[in-house]
Amino acid sequence: MNNDKLNTIIMSDATISDLQQQVYDGKLRTEDFTRLVEENMNNKLILKNFQIKQAPDGRYWVRVPWKKGAIRKTTLKAVEQEILKHFKEGIPTLNSIYVEYKQFRLLQIKPATFRKDVKNFENYIQHSPIGNKPISELTIKDGYQWYLYCKKEKPDMKEKYFNNVKGTLNSLMNYAIDNQIIKSNPFEKLKIDPDQFVPPTQRRDCDKVFSEQEQKKIIDKCFAESSDCAIPLGLVLLFYTGMRSGELCALKWCDVIDDKKLHVQRQVVENDDQDGNFNGYKVVNHTKSKSGDRILVLNTNAQNLLKTIKRINFKNGIGISQDDFIFQRKVNDEYVMCNTRSFEPRLKRFCREVGMGELKSQHDIRRTVITNLYYKGVPLKEIQRIAGHGSLNQTIDYIKFKESNKDEEYMELLCSNL
């Protein structure tokens, strides 16, 4: 195989065709051809994760996680060779296995969680003392040194935040175990006293739900701004049903059954590319969980609201056929489905305009509905079904404490028998 083309970092289609011809001519063994093609594919996968750029002086450069400075070479091929050399000859470190780890991690978790994983690595692992140390040499002592590094990078770190970062580290270590680089993860024993962290910000229960007065003000505001656009009324429908915002965005007119029921069966989610990067939104034909696919009985207000939305859409030339989305927005002279960004900023603005000190979210509307159902005496299992929760514990967690004027009476009960 005395061929300069075999030394090419990434083979072109012409090179591969030439090698195939050499196999046919008996000049190259089939197993050698297969090995070269597989190596070529692996090289492509590795290099795909690096953005090699050309500087004004003509040199090529790229930043890599295992090196503080950039790799700078006179040719593109030289830069590629330097990257591949690290992966093929280097001693395994957290930085060196990270690129390959990312490919598998994206298959295991949701893209939004994956992006947090990437951010955790880049901010707290990549340039830390443990980033370039051989994985097999890492000990619990390194773990505590790493914690001090994290605290230096983010002095106001809270315990929950640190545990999320540590979760990314443990995931990397477990990947090393799966690939037989190490036998155990020394960082699993890493314990930090909670007092070392900034205390979490306590959000009162009353700040997580809308009071009756706040709810009325927001609903009035929604109707006031709905004369030419039905989108504000989506927030009202949330108050009437307790749906998730993604479920609201994915509603179609065919989901309305006899004007009295609503079939929640799909949702709008973030659309991500193959590298886990955000790329707009899309509709998926399922809900967050199996329990999320449910039939909601519409109260009288919700029934009338949907009729109002249909009239507004018809007046504005927005489709109201069975397959049309109930809530649509105009983009480049076309009407398309709404996404959560269509509602959340609007709700925040309404909260400010009606004088609310705490700006509440769409999710707080859902908490409000579930809490109100509970205080109205609706059985927990029924609330769970209406909310589309997979477990009763989820439902209970959504129920928030309502301030009571009976506290004095309750506390007096402690002394009633003394």
C-alpha cells in the first residue's frame, strides 16, 4: 500500500473510489480497505466537533479542551493531524474523552439538559485541575481541589447548582468506567458541608400562585388585548384548565370534542439539531408522559372562551378548520403555530402592568389551578388525572400553602388542654 492518499486525514469520494479500484485490481486487500474507510469515518466524527479557523496571517488554528492555548499550524491538515494525534496516542483525561462522551450523552438526555451538561463542562471541568490529569490517577483529594476551583469560579454558588455540576462530572467518570478506563469513580464519595454554600433563595408559596385578585386582573388584561389577536386568551385558557404551556401551543380545533371537552394529546417542544443546539420549535404527537394524554371537561367559561377565540381567528383570516392550530402567530406574512415564547413575555408584562411585585410564570398558573382544585375539596387522585401527572407525589408538590387568617386560632389549640 505505497500510496500517499492513504495518509490523507479525511479521504475524498474520489480517493475512496480509487481505493475501491485498487481492491478490484488486487493491489489492496479488502480488509485494509475496510479498515481505512472505518478510520476515515472515525476521523470525521472527531473533527466534526472542532471549528478550525484561518487567521489573517494565513495560519489555521483551533481551541481544544485539553490545551489552554490554541493549536496553530500553517496548514489545515497539520491542525487536523494534531487533533487526531491527541485522540489516538494521548493518555485518557476528562478533556480527551469529552468529545466522544458528548456523542453518547446526547442520546441519553433531552437536548435542553444536554446543553446544561456542556455548559457545566466548559465552565467548571475543562480548565480545572482535573481536566488534563490522567483519569486513572484521579483521587478523592482531587475532588476536593476541584470543589475549591468551582467555588473560586463562582463564589455565590448554591448547593443545588454545585450538585448539578457534580452530576456532569460523575456522568463523565461513569463513561470512563463503561469504557474500562477506570474501575470506580472516586468522586462518588465527595461530600461537601451544605454550610459551605450560599443559602438558597426561598420563594414563598404565595409567590408561586396567583391570588384571586391577581388572577382576575390578569384575565381582564388578556381580554382587553384580545380584540385583534387571540393569543392573550391562551393565558386565560391556562387559568381555566391548568394545562402545560407546551400542550396549549399544540392544541388543534379537532381536539375540541362537542364544544365541551378537550383532548390533550400532543405538545410543542424545542427542536434541536444533531449536536443538541437549539433550532426553533416543533410539534410532537405525544404529551410529556403517558398520563398527560387526557380528556379535560371544559367548564362554562372555557367553552365560551374557545368560541370567542374561533370568532377572533375567523375575523383575522386565521384558519379554523379541524387541523388548524387554535393559537397561531404571524411570521413573514404567514400564520404558524405559537410556542411558549408567544405567551411567557406577555404574561410578565401583564404582571408588571397590573402592579404585581412578583412576576409570575405560565407554570405558576398551573400551580394555581392545582392548588385551587385542592382547596375546593377535589380528591387528589382526580387532581392528578386533570393535571396529567404520572405520580401523586408530583401533584402534591404542586399544591402550595395559602395564607390563612386562622393561624391565631390554630396556635391557640396548642394551649387548649394546658
